[in-house]
Amino acid sequence: MPNMIACSKVCDLLEEKNNNVLYIIIYYTYTSHYAQIEDIKVIPLESIDWNCLRFGNLGEGQIQIKNTNKPIQIVENANYRENWLLDFVNKYITNQSLIKELKKLRNIRRKYGQVS
């Protein structure tokens, strides 16, 4: 799955209301000779429906696209940013795969100690 942005950067950037994380989404079809661009959209991260996103376990977590073979669902709602950010925080702090990785890291540190 392609990484879109680190979760810590989402927190840092989007806590300021004037900041945006934008993506250029290019829809295309491909033949053996060329790519035909069907549509281009510039969308804020918080307009991407959570059904299209997941968390990856790199570092403190990454937001990833679940399936690059499916079109990205866009939510068009003027108040969606606040709700998306609340969902993000809840999903991030309860992400079981990330919690599992942190437990592994704690066990490794316990076993081998801190490395300077």
C-alpha cells in the first residue's frame, strides 16, 4: 500500500486550521502504447473517505490508500474536516496493529536495553 503521510505530520499540520494536506489524484486508463488521462482532482486529505484509507506500521504510523485499484471516494461536506480529524485521532490511538508493534518494541527494549 502506498504511504500518503505520517500520522504525526497529520497531527502537526492539520491542527492549524489554515493548513491543508492536498493530493493530486489522476484517473487514467492505460493501453499498451499510452496512458489516457480521464480526470484530475486536487483534494484535501480529510475529504478522502475512511473506507479508502488504512494505517501502516512504519514508524509512528502512516496513512495509506487501502486499494489503489479502486477509485478514491471523496466526501464533500463543508464540516467534514472536524469530523474526519476526530475519526483520525480515534482510529490512530486504537489502531491494533500499531499497538501490537509498540508492544514488540517494548519487549525488545526490555530484552536488550536502551541503545545510545
